[in-house]
Amino acid sequence: MSVFAAERLLFKPTVPQSDAVPIIFAFPNTYSIGITSLGYQAVWALLAGRSDLTVSRLFTDNTDPLPSNVEIFGFSLSWELDYAHILDLLEQQSIPLRSAQRDDRHPLIFGGGPVLSANPEPFADFFDVILLGDGEELLHQFVDAYQQVRNSPRPIQYRHLAQIPGLYVPSLYEVRYASLDGPITQIVPFESDTPAQVQKQTYRGNTLCTSTVVTERAAWENIYMVEVVRSCPELCRFCLASYLTLPFRTPSLEATLIPAIERGLQVTDRIGLLGASVTQHPEFDDLLNFFTRPECDDVRLSIASVRTNTVTQKLAQILATHDTRSVTIAIESGSDRLRQIINKKLENASIFEAATHAKAGGLSSIKFYGMVGLPGETEADLDATLDLMKALKREVPGLRMTLGCSTFVPKAHTPFQWFGVQPQAEKRLQRLQKQFRMMGLEFRPESYNWSVIQALISRGDRRLSHLLERTRQYGDSLGSYRRVFKELKCQLPPLDFYVYEDWDLDRVLPWSHLQGPLPQTTLEKHRAEAIALF
């Protein structure tokens, strides 16, 4: 039986017109992973709600019947290494991988999602159009603009689409380098009528995303997801989820959130509350009260990572009552000094309170998120993290505690985009792992090698497209990347250039022609405030 047969739709797709544009909307991973993406669900429903489109879906393991005359082929990219699946899917449809190799016989290839909104440049040569920002309004503008030039030659389509704010047509921009393996010197449009900068588009409405489909075949089985907040007001200086998605937006509880949850409860008993800072919704306490009603006794409630000082005993009790055993909070470090550097507005006292409240409320475990290799970090900061965890184990006995730990990765459009990865971060992860084992606490480090690959893609420019195309033939290990760097020696900068180097403020960044929510001068100011605390 098709996986689509198990779907319960919470929207009604529109019947397409006779001359509707055939479009494929793909997620470059398996169905169970793709359909669990709230962003993918929302965009699919938006496209399927237009009568001028006939929408087919594509995953790596399952498809709708695909049209032979497709005009638009779109991808939602949520994880960097899924790019390899994009190339695979294009090959399966006999579509040239690079925009420059396509002509009027081929569909227009577009992409969107958080990876491409952050820094699309390593992937730019694979796409005809990239949508930068929120899809709520941008997608409609894209389709409307395409309809206006539907029957025009490809170059005319490109020039027309590039006039729409947020639509980035990479082939219309020239990237100039000091040398084949040197830094970028300039990024300019080939023609004067092409915008010199493309502005990321921000949806400013207060009705956010909710699930448009519930299915037992999703990675989170039968879950109905509700976006409680968008962005985060805290502005931790490394955090892409905050800086790239500003401003912080919160839908109305009575007008939006409660009706949305009630719609979900008609088809499932599992509710997921999503957002970078869910518990900072101004009406979050009232939202919790909704789940204390007798009608919600059988509801299974999941909640995204929460801010430490919002973990109350009431929150813990409600989560425990509704089939949740753990809560996750990001502390980054046990060092007050380092948290000030990264603008993490948190004191150790709040961490102790959160753990105490979690246990008192009936939760059996708490997961902390930490990070090593942050700019300005010293060995003393690692000692502070170890001391904090020792004290927590002593002060809150019986509560299972886990520290998930990643390596700092510089992200575009954040104040820390100019800092490289610290080479000593790998040894610091190993040191923490050894000490946690001795303390009898659970430590879950993210792969340091994966962090290096993330940093490479996060700070990459267009020259990486040749490396990415070759690397997928060897696998996604760091060794594969190093191998291809050797093969392409003198044709692009070395790995260290992208990953480990600290970049000067006057460096032309790969994304300098793509404007995020905050101007570079503001990012430079926030960076200077951090350095002053080193």
C-alpha cells in the first residue's frame, strides 16, 4: 500500500485548472523524514491550494505518479548533506545537474528551506532560482511571476524572476576571485537591471504553521505539529535560528493556537509544540492550562527545547502527565564568562532550578545542550561545565542527566560568521567524554568531523559545487572531502581557508550580496561586544 494512503489531510487540495502548471515538490530524503518536516507540509499545502498548479510530491523512496511535462521542480533543503539526494533525483529525471547545462526543454529548478536561506552559494550552480526567506508570501509571488513568463525563453524568465524581492537567480551574478584558490574580490550582477543585493523575505503575519497532514508513516508517528513561536528574541551570537529569522513572532492564543490544536485533536492524540523558544510565548502559561482540561487527559504532548528559566514545576507536571519523560534545555556552557561572550542570558542558579523543578514535577530525565570551541573559550570554561554537572548530580539525585555536545560552527548572517572552527575543539570533546564517563553521567557528543563538514558548507562559495559533486561519489565522510580537496588542488582554496581561518571584517563574504534581517554593521557591533569580553 502506498504511504500516501495512510495520510489524513487537514486541508482540501484545490482541483487544478485544465492549463495548470505541472510542478514537482520534492524533499531530498525518505518519506518518513520529509513528511515530518513542518515546513515541507506547509509549502506543499500552499502549492496544492492553487488551482493554477498541478502538484506532485517526490521523496527518495516514494512518489506520486510524476508528470512527463513538468515545468517547475522544487526542493526543500533542511539538512546540508541532503544535497546529494537532490543531485540523485535530478539525474533520475534526466535533468542536467547544473543550471548552465539546462535549456527550455528542462523544468525550472528552484530551492528553499533553512539551508539555502542561510548560505546558498555552495549549491547555487545546481539551482535556477533560490527562494530566500519565509515561504508564506514568497511562494505565491514566485508562482505569479512565473505565470507571467511561462512561455518565454529561459533567459527572459530568469531576468523577470530576479526582479521579485527574495528570488535569487544565481546565474545572473558574477563572482570574481583574486585567484583560482584565493578569496572573493567582488560579487556583481552581469546586467545593470538585476538587483545588486537580494533581500531575504520575512513573513510578518501572526498566523504560523501547523500540520497539514497527519500520518502513522511519519518519523514522529501520528504527530500534529503547531508552530508556537518563530525566531528567538535572545540573540545568542552564534545562533542562526535567531539571527536569520528575526523578528520574534507569536500568534494569538485564543484566535490562532487553540483553534489549531483543536483541529489537530480531531485526527490524533499526539501534539507537538514547535519553535526555537516555545516557552517564551507571552501566553504560554495559558497554553499549558489548555492541556489540563479533562478532555486532554489522553493527549500525548511533545515540546521543543525550552528556555532554562521557564522550566517550572507546573510545566514538568503537565509534560509528565501527558507522556513526556524528559525536557531539553540549551545551556551551551557551565561558564558564566563564556555565556556572557555568546550573549546567553543565563546563570547557573537557573539551571539548578530547572533541574529541581523537572524532578519535582515528575520528569525522569533532563537533557542539556552544550557546545565546545566557542570563540573566546579556554580550558577553564570546560572545567566550569564539568563542575556544573558534578554539582547538578549531587544536588538533584535521581534525575537522569545527559549532556549533548556539539562543536561551534560559524553560520552566515550571525556575529560569529567571521570566526573559524577551533582545531582544539576535538580534544575538548574527548576530554569531556572521558570526564563524564568517570562521573557516571551520559555524554552524547556530536561528531567533530561532521562539524568540520558543516562549517565548510556554512562558509562555502560557489567553487565548492565541483567538490560537492565529486564527493558524493565517495561518501559523506570527512576523508572523502579531504580526498577531493587534493584532487582539486589549486582550483579552489584549501579546507583550512573555509573551516579554520578567522576572516577579516573587510572580507567579501560568499553571501555579501544576500541581505539577512540585520545589516552587517549591526553584526560587527555584536561581534565587537563579544570580543571585548575575551
